[in-house]
Amino acid sequence: MATVELRFSAQPEHVRTARLVAAAVARRAGVDEAVLDEVRLAVGEACSRAVGLHRGNGVTTPIRVVLTEEEKTFSIEVGDEVPGAGAAAGVPGARAEAPGESDDADDEDEMGLAVIRGLVDDVEVTAGDDGGTIRMSWPTTPAETDADVLS
């Protein structure tokens, strides 16, 4: 199992870098070329959501992106450190909206999660006291080896 971990400060300009790294690692892991645009878009949405949560809640810790290649799957986890973020999406353990919080932020959060769910068949959103995680995975096809080509 190969793992790549990326951490970046909650600045919108770093989302593009995360998208490029995710696409490169997904390609190397054996994710179908036709799906790479979906990987890029889903990672962009998840990272943008995490950046927005961090900036909107004054959290200064980095956004965490973990890319994992397993035998038949490739997964990406995007983690934020905003306690209980995700209540609007009905995530178990998420915090309820505090008085005076913006409905616009909740709507934007819901829209981002809807886009991710539309792009990725296997997605899991969790939230807790230490922050939230969006875990997405795609099937991989084994790379051809020289022995496969020669037979």
C-alpha cells in the first residue's frame, strides 16, 4: 500500500496544486484515464470546502490530503480541523448550527458535497470534535508488466 500525504495552508491558490497532485498519483495508481477529470474536480471541491471551513472558522492548521493506492482501489481523504463541520449534510456527530450562523455558508457546503457525491460513486463524509473528512475512492486497473506484454 503506497501513500502520499499532502498538507497545505488554507489558501484557495493551493487547491490547484492539490488537484494536480491527486490526478498524477491517481494516474500512477491505475485509475482509468476517463475518470481522471472526475478525480480532479472532486478533489478540488473537497479541498475548496476545507479551505472555506478553515478560513470561515479562523482555523490556522493545514488542510490534509491523503492519497492511498491499494490493491484494487485508489482513495483520497481530505481532512479539515473544524470541529463538527458537516451538520448541514446530515453527517453523524456533526454540530448543530449555532445562533447567528449564516445559511449561505450551509448552502454552499451542501452544494459542494452534492457535487462531490455526483462525481464519485464511493464517498464517505464524517465529522467529529477533531474535524471532518471526505473519503473518496475509485477502482484501479493493474498496470501491464513486461511479462503481460510478451505473452
